[in-house]
Amino acid sequence: MASYPENLKYTKTHEWLDPETGKMGLTAFAVEHLGDITMFDTDKEAGDEVEAGEEVANVDSVKTASAVYAPVSGTIKEINEDLEDEPEAINEEPYGRG
């Protein structure tokens, strides 16, 4: 069973947001249901404006493909570019480097 850090905010579409840092990602629940993630892709860049609920990335797994949505409106400060070469980090540490 997945554990969920209490300091984070969660969306109905299974993304999380750290309100202190603005960092976001997929919940452990989403990762468990997706299975092994094999690809992370985004056409967003630092400085892009996004609206809450806007698709900001896609992940592919051994089971399916899934969109990742912005949990809040704002400006993207940084993209975790390591995920392009190491998408499995999402499975390994959904609340950390993933």
C-alpha cells in the first residue's frame, strides 16, 4: 500500500504538489497502477505559463500511456530533464527524484 506525504496537496487525477516548493509529480497510487514507466515526455519549458488542469507531460508504461496535468496555474520554473533518460525514477521515487 502506498504512503502519502501529509505536507503535499493531491489532485483527483493523481498528481501531487508541494505548496512550499511548487514541485509536482505523480502519486504513488498512479505509479502503482501504471506499472513500470518507460518514457517521460514534455513539450513544456522553464518559463512557460500553464493553467490548472492543463496537460504538461506524458508518461508511457508497460501497461498504458497517461497524461500528466498541472495541479495549479503558474509559471514552470524547471523541468526534471533527468526523467527523459531515466523515467524509471518515477517508479523508484515518486515523491523524490521522480
